Amino acid sequence: MTLAGVDREELLRLAQALRDSGAAAPDAQLITMSPQPIGIGAMADTFRIELSWSADGAGPRSLVAKKPSSDPAAAATAASLGAYEREARFYTELAPCTAVRAPRLLGVVQADDGVPSTVLLEDLSKDYQPGDQFAELDLHVLRQARRQLLLLQAPFWEDQQTASLAWLHRRLGVPIPHIVERMQRSWSAARDTIGASLAAEERACVDRFVAGAGGWALGLGGPTSLVHHDYRVDNMLFGRGELVVLDWQTIGWGSVMFDVAYLHGTSLAPERRRAVERAEIARHVEDLAAEGVAWGVDAAWKAYRHAAFAVLLMLVPPIASVKVNPRMEAMYCRLLAFGARMALDLGAFEFLPD
């Protein structure tokens, strides 16, 4: 069976992974499999797969499979970052240690070289809807999203054992020469295309950040914990009164304010963000205290301002190498403008090297 990049061999591996994990009975035989592509991931292809088994209840009736991208450039980028293995290891090693709401893991498919490549997740499509990156979040939903960050960060706050995990993604507080080179190439290619929609001041902001991104990332300090690195609405599902966090390919270690700044900068238009962000950072500190984490409001605000370039750090490097479609191009235009304006509003040039 072949459909949109999923061949029969892959699907047979899928069935074995379900048996190995206990999501399917040891003697369950998969009778039919009907995959349909879903999602618009930049580095992976995602499918909803309906399954029928040799006996009722022998295995899940449907699931979501997230596999390496069929786009060579996107797949090469993800592989070079260790993205596929990292997402699988998040689900197997870290997710059980936190109450953050992520899809339930049903199994992991290994590539030919033995490296985890495809995660099999619970199918939430019936009762949950993906977030809309073009719509601003209501304040209560923003807080709901930040609540999930608390549940991710608090159990690992300044935990050196977790920090030492070699497979975690690192872009913060460490040298990132390859990312800087990629960012410079991408911005050079996109400055007069996608970047042409930016106001002159915003384009100049991106220019300046690209030139100093390496020093900025190296200087982004603590407190530290787990960092999602792409914590925005497009990577969330909403339903049944809860929020589910997706796309753990870039889970890493770094400054706790990175995800907060990225969430605010991609979820709120500049005028509204300016009106609420100081109060929201104070609220975040209060919520951390309720989770047993002590942090001062002034220190948190400074860390938030320092992290104000988070949107640009995440969106500039992949412009020239990920799958691009009209929606994604429009999203890049919108969010680059939001990210540049956030850095300008918060005086973040203070944290760039001269």
C-alpha cells in the first residue's frame, strides 16, 4: 500500500511498533491501513491512519504517525539537527516526568540504522482542533498555554542531570556557528522576497540581529530548564477545555524565558502585546511560585527582554530550507514583523554585541 509517501513496509513496521509498545496485542494482526496526510509541518510529514485488526480491540482504530519529511531539503535539515530522534526521546524519556499535555505515545518506529525516526501518537482529530497562527490568542488561552510551559519547566528547573543529556537541542547560552551561517544565508535569500513586506525599521532590526545572533544566543543565560523552541499556536491543539502541545522535535535546554517570549511574540499583535506583557510576566512569576519555583519579577522581566529576539532566531534560519507554501510564506511575513517589532519595543538591542 502506498499513499502520499507512506509505503507498505513502513506501515508493517508501524504495526510491529504498536505490538512492541503494548498499544496492540502481541498476537494482533493488522488487516487494513488507510493513511491520509494531515498537518503542514516544516520538517516532518504527518498522517492520520485508520486501522482495522484481526480482532476487535486488538489495537487502536486510528493514530497519528509523524515521519521524516518527503521533501529532501526539509528532511536533510531535520536529520542534521537530530530532530526525529529527539522527538522520540522526549516522549520516551522526559514526557513521563512532567504533567505537560502532549499526545499520548503509542509507539516508535526505528529507521534502518536503528535510530528512532517515526512517532506514533494518539489520534485527537475527532475532538481537538489545531490552533490558528493568524488569529490572536484570547488572554485566558494565552495563560492556558503558559500554564503548559510551567508544567514543562518546573520539574526540570536548573536540573543539571537533565541539562547534561547530550541529545537535547541547544541554541541558547552556547556557540551556534552553524545556525548563524544558516541564518545569514537564509536572510540573504529572503530579505528582498519574504522580507520585502517588513517596514524599513523592522528589516533593519532583522539585519542587525542576523549580524549579532551568535553573541546574543551565547549571552542568553539562566534560569534554565527544558525549552520547546517552537512554542506557538500552530503547534497546539485545542479541545475539551484543554490545550495539547505538539511538535517536540526541537526540545532542548536553555533560558526559561525563551518560550515565553516566543509565545507572546507570535500570539499577540504588537499593540496588544505591549499593553499586557508586563502584567503577564508578573503573573508568570506568581504561577512559578505556586509550582515551588522562586524567581523575582525584575529578574524575570530582564530575562524576557533579553529573549525578545526569540521569534527571529527561530524563523530566520529555516526560511530558505523548509517546505514553503502560500500559508507558510504569509505566516513568515506576519511573524517576522511581529518578532522585529517585539525586539524594538523592548529595547533588546541592549543585549546584542556591538
